[in-house]
Amino acid sequence: MQNQAKIIALRQSLAHTIVGQTALLDRLVIALLCGGHVLLEGLPGLAKTTAVKALAGAVHARFQRIQFTPDLLPGDLTGSDIYNPQQGSFCFVEGPLFHEIILADEINRAPAKVQSALLEAMQEHQITVGGVTRALPPLFMVMATQNPLEQAGTYPLPEAQLDRFLLHVELDYPDAEDELRILQRDRAGAANPPTPPRMAVAEVLAARAEVEQMHLDSALERYIVTLVGATRQLGRWLPQYADMLEVGASPRASLAIARAACGHAYLRGRDYVSPDDIHAIAPDCLRHRIILSFNARMEKVSRNALIAALLDAVPVP
């Protein structure tokens, strides 16, 4: 675990840039460790964009912010073949997706064709333009934001695309003490100080390899599979919620929980996964992979409430 101390130091440096939002910073670093994508959902002003920029600033990686709008075209992301009249031929000009860390701001404002182009990049780590497939950088990851309330001019993300996000993080307002610190820092003229680069891309990739070697006991593997399977058989575990889910989580959720739990344990200085790691990360891995039924929406039963109830109902080994 040669790079573990560097990752922990990187996480601590982010806390000097972002006041509060501990869970958000942990999830961003976990996604970096696992090579996964993150969907950040929260109201404006909760430091979503600032946190992603701070993470990108802490790594010697190419960063690109993309503002998603309804008039965006797939070529605006992927790049396109441009005709060169001097040479009399076409040449490919890379789009912003060829950077290593992508901030997809207000991702749900882009139409279906743009989401389709992004889906290939997120799943296959490649882009196809003009029949030619080009690989993206090994570190490539998408950190997307969306506003949960403002729906005018937005397009709901397809379920297939949501499933490609390793984590779906919901943000809430900071507590009074954190908000006071934010105010005092802003008045002192020290709002959001830049995070000094701490890790090279090669070191991050080496840390990812170490996360893949984390010990995950077979009993915990079975526990993860049982937990995800419980979302498809809700009535068996929670009879009172038997008709509350229309669709349960796919096997990709099991993979996501296992990867993220390893990242969570690594970030805490361990070389093994405990049940606490699974409990901490499972809601963010399951939230976007289950679909509430009509009855659940009518009775105002939330996905978070169902996941919490399942975590209590499924016995821990």
C-alpha cells in the first residue's frame, strides 16, 4: 500500500478547500480510487462544482468543465472530423472528453443524442466518430452535477446511463457552524483557496491497483449479493414495503458496492473491507439503481428510506 498515505493526504488537503461536505469529499476520492463516475445531486450553492475542481487541482491530470445545455451536440463532446483545405483531407479534432477528469455540469440539460455519446465514453472508455474508435485516457472519469428541483429545460437521464455511475451522492445544506466558517472565510478574502497538486496520474493509477488488491472476505461478498438481491425481492425482507419497488438493482450494483467499499476502507488506512464500509457506501451505490413504484410515490416513501430499511433487515455476517 505504497500510495495509501498520499491518497489520505490528498483527502485531507481537500478539507482545507471545502468547508464541511465530508461525505461528498470522501465519495469523490473513492471514485478516483475506483475509476468510477459520480453523479452529484444538490441545490445550487452546495460546493458541487468547487469540490470537483478542487479534486482535479490536487491531481496532475487534465481537467475539463463542460456546461451541458439543450443545444449541445454530440460532436461538442467527442470532437469531429474537420476538413483541411490546404491538405485537401479531413483530420480529427479531439473534443473535451479526451481529458482525464470531466466535470459535466447540469448533465440533465443535454438531449438524448448527447447522452448517448457520453454513455459510450462512460462505459467503454472510448469514443467512436466517423466509424473510427479512439481510446480515452486511463484515468478518465466523469463527475456530473444536477439540480433536483429545477426541471424546466431538462431531460431525465436514461436508466442505462444512471447505472453507469458508480455513486449517486445527494447533498444537503451545511450545518450552522460550517456555514458560519464559509461566511467568515469569504469575508476574509480566502474563499476556496487552491489545492496544491499532490499526486501524479501514475500514482493515482498505482493506488487503483492497490485498491483492487484489498481483501474482501467471501462472507462479505455473499452479503453484498444478498443485499442487492433483496431489492428485487423486497416483500421477502420487508413485507410492509412489498409493492414499493418497480425495478430492483442489477448485478452492476453488486460490483459497485464491492469496488466502492474497497475504496472506502483504503481511504481509512486499512487493507481489508469491513461491514461498516459496505453500510457506509451502499446507499450511494443503490440509490440510482432502483425505481420506485406508483404506490411508493403516492405514499411518499423515498428510496433512501427503503435502502435504510434493507440495511437493517438483511443480517450482517
